[in-house]
Amino acid sequence: MRLRAARGAIRVPSDESHALLGSTERLLSAVLQRNEIESEDLVSIMFTATEDLRSAFPAEAARRMGLGLVPLMCAQEISVEGSMSSVVRVLLHFHSERTLDEVEHVYLDGAESLRDDVR
């Protein structure tokens, strides 16, 4: 087993707690599923949100999914002029047998345009 990392992002439809947490859960679930990650293989999860998303901490979605024992951290994404708004990003560190090119990064709901080099 090696330490690996998977990235992802999702566009949140509105700055309301239920929308932010629902979108974050959808993103996190997709990353876990596509990479066949079990909770005991998780090392840590880092979330960022753009400055316009203030209604909830994205890590709350992970806790609601039963991942409260995993170290979780939230931060604000740096504000770059012209960058996409209403985005939650995630970086998961996990143990896996996957090679680097087998790790799947997940971009949903309009965030796909952030990375044209990933599937």
C-alpha cells in the first residue's frame, strides 16, 4: 500500500447550508467510490471553498457521512480575479494499491472546466 491523493471540485448552486453540504457530500462520495476508498484507508481530507460560500463548513458533510475520525480541515480558496465562484474543492490522502495514473480525480456540476486534463 502507498500513500495517494485524489482531488475533486464541485460547483455549489447556492450559498445555503443544505446546498453546500449536499454538493460536498456528492463530491466526496464520488471520489471515494471511483477510487474504491474505504474509510479506514483515509489519512486526511482537506476542503477549500471560494470566498462566496460561507453558510457551512464543507467538512461537516464528511462528518455527517461518518468520517468524523478522519482528520478534516477547511480553508478558503485564494481569490484570483476571474476565477470560478461557488466552488468547493477537496484533496483526499489515502492508502491504496493504485498507481498514480489509476487515481481518479472528480470534477462535477460545471467544475469540470477547471481541469481539462482529467477524466
